[in-house]
Amino acid sequence: MLILGVARLGEADLAGWWGSHGLDAVGRYVLRRAFKRTWQVAALELDILSASRRHDEAADGRATALHLFCDELPFRRWAAAWLADQKARGDRGSIFGELESWNLAEARTSLLRWAGCEPAPEVVGHGLLLGELSPAELRDEQVLLSSARLLAACYPAIDSPFRVPYFNLRS
């Protein structure tokens, strides 16, 4: 749920980092007409795509910058798989309604609560460095979950300009 929350937080009606309109009033209007049964899933899929693009831009294409939406970490794939499952099921959990109803303060509070931590990243260029991860650590599920929490917990404190939270990939 962390990646969905971050993707929603970046929408135009909240933090506005990627300017998407998935679950806001504009997205609701357009997507409900095009995808009557699955519009909320489509909205979050579009948010994730927008967030991925914005993160890649902010990371300046550095393959060693491990951010929440990068290919080297499984979080975006896990979220996409979960959304595909929700689309197939047809019944939406309360997470969709919660994300749709957020205002900026609620989004920030919820993300911090979900993450369960408050990291202290170092500002480096256009990013927020949280440390380093080795290739072996990328295969450790506990390290991955801890990393996801740390990454997600950075977003509530980001104002303007957008700074991508990341870990360096250690060789």
C-alpha cells in the first residue's frame, strides 16, 4: 500500500509532483466514463506510471539510484500485480476509497503511519539519500520491506522542489 499512497500523494490535487489526475475529480470524471468497473484501478496504474517517469527524471537516469519506483526494486511490480488482481476480482477494498478521499494533510499523516518510521535522509543534489544497499541485500525480503518503509516515509516531508528519496546501489 505504500507505493499506492506515494503514487496518490504525487497527484495534481495533492503534492502535484507528477501532475497526474488518477483519483482526483478530473480523473474520476474521465476514468469513470472509460472504465466503469475498474476506474480506480486504472487511476492508480496511471499514477504509478507517472510517478515512475518522474522518479527516473529526478534520478537523472542513474542505474545506481534505487528509488521506490525503479526496476531494480520489486515494489512497483508488486503494486502492479496487486492492482491487476483487484481488477480481476471486481470488489474494491477500502484502500481505494481512503486514497480517493485524501487531502494533503491526510495523505502525509497516513503515509507516515503506514511507514512506521521517520528517516533522516541526506540531501544530495536533486535527491534524498538514505544510505546504500548491496546486491545481496536486494534479495533479502526483510531488508526490502524496511527499505520500502524508509523510502515511503520521506515523501510526507517533501515540499517543493521534488527530491527523489533513494538508496545507492553498492557494488
